[in-house]
Amino acid sequence: MMHLINSKVLALLSALMLGGLFCYIFQSYRLAADVIPESHEFYLLAPEHQQYEQPSILHGRTDVVTVTPWLAPVVWEGTFNPVLLDSIYKVKNITVTATVFAVGKYIMFLKNFLETAEQHFFVGFKVHIYVFTDRSNEVPQVRMATGRQLTVRSVPSSKRWQEISARRMELIQTLIEEQLPNHNDYIFCLDVDSKFHGRWGSESLGALVAVTHPGYYRDPRSRFPYERRPASKAYMASGEGDFYYCGGAFGGLLQEVHHLAKTCRSNFEADTQEGIEAAWQEESHLNRYMWINKPSKVLSPEYLWQDFKPKNPEVHIIRFSGVVKNYAEIRPNT
């Protein structure tokens, strides 16, 4: 008899616990649903009565792929409506952060970067550019539009460009943790030895954004310069990899880029302890990360071309491009 009572009590307690757990999960879901309107990524509200050209699901770019196998958009000229996208994102009152590293002789590229960013990078949005440099007194004075600002952060000098590259993930991680508490906004990490030639705007926003490398986007993955040593944390086996992504341009939501930077930094430091330097430093670790953590948006090579390369037929516009450099002049870097 006592055994039956205990069984009934246990069954009742189990039911109550399951009911409580269900209520907790349901309430958590309700709370999550309540904050969806505040999320930049999952709630795209167009202004009422706005008119724009009718889109088509039958006609569009046929010379390039515009969606990945995991259904992330691939952004090319002609695949988006800039007026519509800007109107959607401007009401969200977002701030777009950009980081740029102008260490040693690379300071010579900063003026061109900043001036062209004023002309093309998220024009009409709030923008905050963080310049990491060991030559603060040489940062050029560039007039910035209302709502746009520049902050200089001092970093140590480095003779090898590889050392600068290696420290970027750590500095990006620290910046987000210390200076950028609003995890609903966006950040892009860009190379200073590049300049803008055309619009780079709201069409590039996404949770995790990668840019296909202009030197490899036409090649099979067997030719990608992945890290091929199994001992490295950046190791990519034969048959792995989707695209080869640029280390000179990537971004996304702050919390996503923070996780990327923290992971790549940890893996880089683990390699260093084993005496390993990945083939292309943080770019190798970035590609490994993006292979596992698929980007939610992929930007075409329009978003980081190379000035020495002629424009291929499928590239209708060059938005951002690495400048031609005299490497003998800038290396060593001090």
C-alpha cells in the first residue's frame, strides 16, 4: 500500500516538474519572441507606403551564383535594392563599427582609406572607425560627416607584418568586450592598404559576413591556400572548404564577430605554443572558422578586389580594393 502511495506521489511530482519545465520553456520562448523586433537580423520592417521597383523571382543575375548551398545570400551588383535596404536599416538606428590597423609604414595608406570611406562606406548611417596604430601623431585629419567618428587606439610596433596580422583577432576581441557593449550593432574588420571605389552599405549586413577572395573565387578548392598541416588548429583536409575567404574584410553582428575573434585568437595561440604559424596567419584560422560556422551572408569579390587585377566580366562594380604596393618599401614594417 505504502509503495503504491509513494509511486503516486512520485508520479505527481514528476508531472508537476514537467509542467513547470514546460511553462519555463514557453515563457522563455515568449520573452525571446518579444525581443525579435529589436533584432536587426530577424525583423526587417519596411516603411509603410514605400514604392520601389517590383522584384522578380524569375529574372535576375544568371552569370553568377547568388545563394550558397546553406541558403546564405551571395551579394553581387544587381541582386539587391539599395533604396529599400537603406530604408529598412536606417529606422533601426544602428551604428556600424569598422576596425583598421595602420601599424608602422602602413600608416601611409590610412588617409586614402578614410577619405574614400567617407564617400562610400555606409553613407547616411552612424559609423565609428577605430584606428589601431603605433603612430598616433601621424593619423591624418579627415573631415567626417555628422554621425561619423574616428577613435585612435595605440598599439605596439611590429617589424613583421605577420605579427600585426596575428594580433588583430586579440585586439578586435578586446575592443568589443571593452568598448562596444551594444550587441545588436555591426562591425567590419578591414585592411588599411585598401580603398573604397563604390557603395558598401546595408546590403552587406548580416549575422556573420565573409568576403570571397578575388584571387581564388574561380578556382577549385584544391587550389585554395588553406593550412594543410594536421598539427595546426587551422588545418583543412582535402575535400573540405566552401570558398576561400579574405582576411582583409569580414564582419557581422558584434557578438558573432566577438566569438569569431576569440576562437581564432585561441587557436592561433595554441598553434604558437606548438611552434606553428599557419600558412596565412589569421586568414587561415578565419577560413577554418567559416568552414565550421557558416557565414549568414557571403559578399562577392566586389567587396575586396585587387587593384592590379583587371576586372572580370561578372564583376560589374569594384566597391573596395587592395591598392598596388611596393613591398620592398613597406617591409620590414618599422
